[in-house]
Amino acid sequence: MYQLDITLKRGQSLAARDRGGTSDPYVKFKIGGKEVFRSKIIHKNLNPVWEEKACILLDHLREPLYIKVFDYDFGLQDDFMGSAFLDLTQLELKRPMDVTLNLKDPHYPDHDLGIILLSVVLTPSEGEPRDVFQTQSLRLSDLHRKSHLWRGIVSITLIEGRDLKAMDSNGLSDPYVKFRLGHQKYKSKIRPKTLNPQWREQFDFHLYEERGGIIDITAWDKDAGKRDDFIGRCQVDLSALSREQTHKLELQLEEGEGHLVLLVTLTASATVSISDLSVNSLEDQKEREEILKRYSPLRIFHNLKDVGFLQVKVIRAEGLMAADVTGKSDPFCVVELNNDRLLTHTVYKNLNPEWNKVFTFNIKDIHSVLEVTVYDEDRDRSADFLGKVAIPLLSIPNGEQKAYVLKNKQLTGPTKGVIYLEIDVIFNAVKASLRTLIPKEQKYIEEENRLSKQLLLRNFIRTKHCVMVLVNAAYYVNSCFDWDSPPRSLAAFVLFLFVVWNFELYMIPLVLLLLLTWNYFLIISGKDNRQRDTVVEDMLEDEEEEDDKDDKDSEKKGFINKIYAIQEVCVSVQNILDEVASFGERIKNTFNWTVPFLSWLAIVALCVFTVILYFIPLRYIVLVWGINKFTKKLRSPYAIDNNELLDFLSRVPSDVQVVQYQELKPDPSHSPCKRKKNNLG
């Protein structure tokens, strides 16, 4: 084993790749086709100074160090600026060396592309292999037993655009905005046919650099069926902004027209870390008491965004799929909570890896879903998917080590292997309830929706089921009017007279409250009338089979190719059907107690509404509501509009999500207790 310590000092006379005669260079180090280091981006500089250090552990010196320089282009493919090799066999052990490398383009070897200056030290290393520390990566470095992954949070609210450039023939545009900070990206919604769009979207980026960093912002005009038009660009230098303060920024768009209005807030780091199993926050009694105190009922109004604390122990996996030709895999694990995404180290050539790592997160929404995905690392191409589990935070049994069966990408059925996790969730129930009534955090690393015949059919059938509930209810009422069943019609007639004669507005939430309570007592008495939606499960399995078939034979002309010209319209219809079906399913699942926390919250809210409507005249309630609506923009000009009822329902899982979050039963042979007994024997 060898340890290679490299200091990337600076570059000189690098190639200009941008129209302004400059470049935005960054450097990659590769060994054996595997990227082991990536530097930060130096903007608009042909003589950049990095002064960044990397520590690389090597099994041998046969592979040279490959240095590649790129010009960063936001929204486009980065431009190649040159490459060079460093022959590691020529380095003397334990002797620091300054190295100057001439950058070349293999296709144009005569071109002079500048130089890169390094300082390197090669020393023998003993002990177990350790992972490489990567400056921009989220992968754990074992150089520190516990490391905080980011230094702070950048909270950005995109308010509006003003006087944007008209890009369409009608004198208008369909603008949207892209943001990028390092490798983090966010894309706003499209605002059709306007030059003064109103977005009012809020999102967060992680801040990795002590000095801040540069947020690249580009505005685009959406064009269906062809390449989107570029409207303009601007930047935000975070190092010039003070911490713990909201800044209103009006940014002039360069290379275009108009302004963008943003609110930017830099806050201190949240409790997000990776550590070894021996460094455990909740097993340290003092630290555990501090965490419990932070989320005690007495601290309800202290930092409402900090709802709770999550600790995930990723212990090991067993019986994973063999992804390499050798019959082995190189598995590593990705742990995601909303937009927080952390990785373990890679265990090479092993189908039963042990990671023994502890991840901690701040919980901003107790209705979030923890996703743990296992991949196989490949040196020269993207990682192979091995399995995944999705676990809603409210369904987690605290402090219990469990074997979770790994599922396929769509979370509809099992794949090979199990993963052992031990998870603890501590949260403030009042804060969690209040956060339920504000907009849900958008996950900005999700894949874009694609057109699928099976998915379109599934959403149509789900929507049809919701509509049929209303149709059947209408038929039932009509049958009462037609006296198809005299006893039933007589009872309905008497009930109608009684309700109309005694009707008061408070009876509406009271009826919903009674329905929730009735379903609750049915469930606890064992008379559960909830039916498992096998139709949705079957359709999800069919969709997985279709995905596999598309992956294996992408050249076949099928349904999607025939309607390629109207693909965006079909995707929109597909998404609208999904939203309509999900809305109906979420209402049903609220009354079915699919998520007890949300159903109890609904009971509390309905009790409050019933009491208010019983004691307070309706005119006063409408008066207060109207005054609040008319004065909201005056009191908070940049407040993000929201509907509390829709925000509540967005936390209730649809039938598709219920199937995806179902925990599969592991093989009894994977029981931790049985495994220990077998080991003892």
C-alpha cells in the first residue's frame, strides 16, 4: 500500500474556452479510469490558484495518475482544456517533489494548452485500505472518524422576473430558471406566455466551502419540440453575503435582458454527519440528552424548521447480486433523506459487505421517506443498481436492527439481497404537525417524468376508480329517489328531513370527524375494511417488466416512438391523471388511517373547526378570512402562496406509494438472531 499526498497548486496560461476570452477551469484526477479527486471551479481565470490537497491510497504504482482540466459550462457540456500524465513509478519515497505538467490535447498534440503545478509526496502505507477523500464528493473519508459533510445551508427563494427578453414570435416567452452550486442543481417551474413571471419557489443548497461559493443562474425559454432558447445568465457570490440574514437581490441578466429577484439566506450547518459505528451520537449519554432536550415539547417555537433528528446505522448487506463478470460486486450504499444524500465507502469484491457507518440528519419534515440504495461501483462507467428500500420516517421502529429486503428500482418487488439497518427517529410532534401545513420540500434530484404506455394506462385506471366512487355514490342516491328499496328510501327520506331541518354548519366537520372515528374503532376492533389494492400492484409489476424490456432492446420501434411528436402533451396528460388519482386516493387513505399520525392530526383539526363553527357566527369567520387574504401581500410581500389542506394531503401517500413503502418479509435465514446462532455453532 502507498499513500500519495498531492497539492494542486495552480495553473498557468490555460486555454480560453468561453466567448469572453476566459475559462472557468477545474481539475480531475483519475487512476485506472476511476475519478479520485475533483477540484473546485475557479471562475473567469486562465491562471487559477487552487491550493487544494488530496490524499490517495494505492495498492500499486502500475497505473499513472491522469490529470484532466475542464472548462465548466452551466447547462452545457463542459469543454476539455487539456490533460497530462504523472508516472508514479518515477517518484521517490518520502521525498516531496514539485511537478510541472504540460497540458496537451491528444487530438492536437502540437497545441500548447498551458501548465499545471503540483506538489506530491509518496509514502508507504500500512493497515487496511481507506477511501479517498474527495473535495466535492459526499463520500466518507476515513481520515476523520466523524466528519460533518457541509458547513451550512443556502436557502433561496426565486420571487419573480422583470422585463425578460421576448423569445417567441408572439412577443412573449415561457421562462424557467436553472440554478447550480457545484454539483447541486435546481430547475424552476415554467411560467407560460409572460415577460414578468411570478415563481415564489423556495429550495435549499448545501454549502461545502468555508468562503461560500458561486451560484450560477441561467434563464431559459421553453420551446416544445426543439431546443430551449437562452434568455440570460447571472451569478451570486455567496462569500459577499453575511450569515444568518436574508438578502433581497435584484440581479441583472447578462447576455440578455431583464432582472431576476431572489431572497438568499445563509445559515449555520445542520447536524448532518457520517461516522464510524464506534462514534454514535445516541449512545453518548450527554449528547443524547442534548438531542432530547432540543426536541422536547417545551421548545415548540424554537426554530420551527428543525423538526427532529435521524440516526441511521448502515451495518451490512447479505446475498447481494453479482454485477461483475468475476461473480462479485463492489458495493457501496447511498442514504437519502429529501435532498440530503450521503454515501458509504466501497467494499470491493464482496457480496456480503460490512460498512458499519452511522449517518445523522436533521429532519425538516417528519413525513419524509428515507431511501437507502445499494450500487455496484464501476471504474469506467456509471454505477450498477443492486437494490433499494424506502422507509417512511413515521413507520420506523426506534433502535431495532432490522433486515430489509432490497427492492427493484420501482420499489414494486424484491431483488436479490437484504440490508441490515438500525434507525432512530427523535422529533417534536407539535413542530411536525405545524410543518405539515406548509408546502412540501421539492426533491430536485429526481429524474424527469418520461412517457410510458403502462404508466399512462395505470394512471387512467386509478383516475377511473376515483371517478367511479363518485358515480356509484350518485347511483346510490338516485336509487333512494326511485324507491328501488322501500325500507332504504324511507330511512333516507326521514334522515333527509331531520338533517335539513336541524342543519348547522358545524355539522359538516362533525360528520367527517365521526367517519374518521368510526373507521378507527373498526380497525382496532379487528374489523379492518381496508382492501389491499392488488390492481395497482399488478400494474406496477407490469411497468417494471416494460422497463426491463426497454433496457434490453432499446432499438425496437414501439408505441413511444410512434407518438414521439406529441410526447410532451402525453406526459402532461399522464401527470394530470396521476395528480387527480393521487388526490382521491389520499383523501381515502386519510380516512382509512393509512398514516395514523396524519389521521390523528385530521381529528384534532376537525374538532377545532367544529367548536369554532358551533360558537362563532359564520360572518365573523368569513370576515377574519377575508381580512387575512387581502392583507397577506401587504404584511409579507414575498410570502410563498400555499393551501394548507393541499399541503396536508401531499403528505398522505397515494395507493402507489403505499405499495412502494410496504416492507417485504425477509427470508428467515437472514434473521440476525439466527445468524448469530449459526456463527456460534
